[in-house]
Amino acid sequence: MSLNTRDSFERDGYVVVRGVLDPEKEVAPFKKAYTALIDSLSYVYLGRTGVSVSDYDALPLPERFATLLAISRGRALHHLDPVLNSFLPHYSVQSDLPGAQIPALFDFISRPALIDVIESLIGPEITTSPVYHINFKLAQKHLNLVEELVDELWSGASQFDSEGVTNTQNADPALERFYGFQVGKTDWHMDAISGLYDSHDSEIVNAWIPINSVTEENGCLLVIPGSHNGGVRGAPFDSEELKRAVPILADPGDVIVLHNKVLHSATENVTPDGFRWAFNFRYHPTGHPSGRPFLPGFITRSRVAPETELKNPYLWGAMWNCALIYLTENGSPFDYMDLRNGRLDLEYAREITSEWAALAPGPKDWLAL
């Protein structure tokens, strides 16, 4: 990455780096592996519910994903994207499902070319934050399909009382707190506001990576240049500021790197039947608070102590499973809305971070939770 590119990142709070990953050799194999995970989850839920979708394998991917959302009542998102959902009072780890932290995901997060970009921005001692998200922006047609399937499958049903589902309304995935963010509209926000207060000064960057081509019609990012200089802020945002939004189009292989405090959102998916699929991963200098100390990050690159780099994807998956079991049994250390509304101070954040640094100081310690 050139010095001009780094200067651009520091000035604007984001940078678009084209062709970082090979679309055919790196992005496509990951897409295939993660699609297989999505399908395997659908097969499990279809078997559990006894629902018959005879043409499931012939459906386009967004319709298969919509089917998964309906037959799991949205709980598949708890499994695929636990970073937000683990705050929910009814969250429960689903260890009987195929693991969501698959080796292909670990490999994708750790791609050398991607980490080279991150190193050019934050230095050579890099920790992969536990904060990552799958962004699967569905068209209205597919969101309607979810609702139709829910009405068809769960109308009058009460066989899930043990999980708190007693009627059709409670079976509606759209009532899940983070459902809209994960598959629908993305409102204006700064990533930093979702981290504990002690992480607000951490040098956290977000690598936003498209899995398919991103257009203004299917849900591209909108970014406000320079908005990272105003500190951590929550909604509402000034309408004049939002008028400066810049749309960012991208293709598989491109990486959009966002500052943790830059203001961004995404356009709605207004295509008839298309979808937008992306992942975003967070990285920060080793030793900086991640904002989620109760979830497992790992050292991705270290020039001074390369032996500390985590190379084992199965260990990473086990770390996540143990952490999520612990959260299921003990609950989240804090309420998400308390965090968003600024009711958790710096002292509390430091206490939580310190407690977890002592509880799980290294990868193998997570397995002893």
C-alpha cells in the first residue's frame, strides 16, 4: 500500500484497496465452503422440523438462505453471527449444529495479502478481533419469502415452548433485535459505539470484503469522509453531514477498510431478486482492547514474536465454542443497550477487560472456561 493510500485512510477514515484477494483462488473457494455450511444448517433444521422442501437444492442461494431463516425462526443467525446475538437474553449456543467458525473462515480472515493491507495501516503486531459479521442483504422478495414460510410453518404451532416460542408472532425472525441489521437495511452508525468504552481509543480497523459484486442497487456501503475525526457518536446524525455520503462499489477481491469511528451505512437492496453478500472483520494492534473481551480474538501477525501467531483453525473454533457455552451458562457481562446508551463507564470497561485478560490470557485458556 502506498503512502498516499495511508494518507487517504487517515484523512477520510476509509480506503478502498482493489484486487487484494484473488477472486477465483481465494474468494470463490471460501464462498463455496461457507455456502456448504449454510446448506448443512438448513438440512439440520429441515430434519428437526419435519418440514419438506423437496426442491431446496435447486433454489438460488438467497432463497435457500431465506428458507434457513424461516425454518430456524432466525436462530441460525445466532449461530452464524454470535457477536451481536450473544447479548440477547434468550441466546443459547447451538453446539449440536455444524460449527460456524469453520477452517475456511479462519483462513479467509488470515489471508496474507489481507493482513499485509492491515499491517500497512496499524503496524506489524496484529490481533484479529473477535468482532466479525456476515452481511447477507436480501431483496424484498426474499424477505417476503421468509414471512410467507413462517406463516405457513408456524401458524398456531407451539412445539417450541421450551425455547419461548408459543405463537406465530414469536416465531417471526423479524422480531429478533439484530435481524434487520443482518439481512435488511443498514442504518447509519459507527462501529466503535458497539465496543466497551475502553476500546474507543483502540486503533481498530474494519476490513469489509464483498463475496459478490456490490452495486448501489443491491446494497453498497455509504461512507461519510472525515467523520471519524469527531469522536464516538450515536444516532441521530446531522442531516447535512449525511448529504456528504459517498457510495462505494466493489467486486470480489476488493477490500474496503473502515476506521472504527467512521460514519457509514448501506443502500437498500432494491433489486428484484438479487442479493449482496459481504463479511467484515476487525483488527487492532496487539494489546489494544477489542471491545469484546469475553469473545476470543487471536494474534494474526507478529514480527517480534511470530511463535504467538495462531495457525490452528480447529483450535480457534474450539475457543469460540467454549466461550459461547460460557456465555450461555453465565450470561453476557453487560447489557447491549446499556452499552449503546452510554450507561457503562470507562472504569467498568477496564474491569471487564482485565477480568477476561486474567481468565483467558491465551488460546488454550479459552478451552478451560
